[in-house]
Amino acid sequence: MKLKFQQSGVKRRLAVSMTPLIDVVFLLMVFFLMTINFEKPELVLENRLPQLGVEASEDPSKDWETVELHIEMARQGGQLRLFLEERALDSYAELLDYLALLPDDILVVIDAADDVPYKHVIGVYNTCLQASKQEIVFSVAG
């Protein structure tokens, strides 16, 4: 930016051209608008959470048809432990093998302890989805 001095009589005046300054501001504005990355919202898990104090279903005749499979997650000795109906599992792959043997309409209840990291809960949830299980609920503390 070049500053021009204009002489008028004895005094010197400083004249600043605003056009290059406005150009730079618009270029910066375009640059930041083109390079901005908005945070994507987290996807909502498409399953329902049970409510405390509410029966499993309003129609008692359907209760005998519902088969529940409980997956428990807990920390023992600093390591994550998976339990499928009280059977200890070593990995998600072993869980997937057991879930693949079961019918698709079975109700899967995921029960995670409070100290289990959320990424492991999502890992079990994704394993259930890989095994084509659609009825997945999360237990609530009661």
C-alpha cells in the first residue's frame, strides 16, 4: 500500500487509499469461508431406551414370545470383559459368532457398567448390527 503525501500550502496531508484494504478484507473473508469445516452432528442411535417403572409391553400375551439376550460389559482388573448370558467372551468377533447363530428377531439388551468407556458400548452395538440384530435396547440403572 502506497501512502501518498499531498502538499497544500505549508501543511502536509496523508491520503490513504481504502480500495486495497477492502480488497484484502474480502479476500480473507472468501478464504475463511471456503476453508471452514463445520462439525457434523453425531448420528442418533436408532433404538429405544427402556423406561424405568414401565412394563415391557402393554399386551401381556406377547411377553412369552419375547426372548431376551443380555450382553453385560464390565471392567475386571483394568480390562474390559464381555459376558453373553454369563458366558465370558474374549472379543467382538467371538460375540459376532454367537449372535450369528441366533434368530434375527431376538431382543438384545446391552448392559454396560458405569466405568466402561463409551467406545466399547458402541463396539458391541455395531457387532449386534453386523449380526443383523434389529431389536437392541440399552439397560438403565434402576
